[in-house]
Amino acid sequence: QVQLVESGGGLVQTGNSLRLSCVASGRTVSNYAMGWFRQAPGKERGIIAAINWGGGSTYYADSVKGRFTISRDNAKNAMYLRMDRLKPEDTAVYYCAAAASSSSIVTDRRSYDYWGQGTQVTVSS
């Protein structure tokens, strides 16, 4: 089993930055696809960024493209999300996830096997 723990969320003002971390334990996720999702109140959980096993391929939702950067450090069994130029509409609970069945980019939420508990990001205007 894989346990994922996110950290780094918080309250920030519009235009500021945050860096989220996701650390895995239980087994290595170095050959798993991974991704970041977010869920705002009253909305479905949706993908915002994904990364392949080696970190050489990434995917971003249009809403965050150019502002967010996903990365991973397989030596640390960890994944990160750098969020710049934050906007109030970025306010949500952010989740990291790992897909054991694929090493490539995975954007379908149903293909992810392991989920963190989520970390709240609130952007004030």
C-alpha cells in the first residue's frame, strides 16, 4: 500500500505563491504516474497537473498553465506543485494522487489508485 501526505497549503493573498509537497510512504512511487487535483466547494474534483514517472513529461489544465509547475524527486519519493500568481479562483482543497497502473501521463481521475488527504489552499482578494 502507498500512503500519500500533502503539505504546504495555507492562506495567501492574490498574486502570491505557494509550494505544495506530496510525500509517499509504504513503497516507492518512482515508476508511477502522479498528479495534482483540486476540489472547490460545490464542484467536482478535477485534475490540474500530471507528471510521468521520470518527470520528463507534464500536463497542465488550461486554468493553471503558465502559473503552476509540477515536479517530482524520485529519490525522495516526493512530488511538488509550485503555484505562482495565485488567484481567488484557485481556492480549493488540493490532492495528490498516484497511478500504479501507468508510468505515463494520466489525466483520468478514475485511473488513480492512491490519494492523499488533501491540503487547503485559500487565496484572498
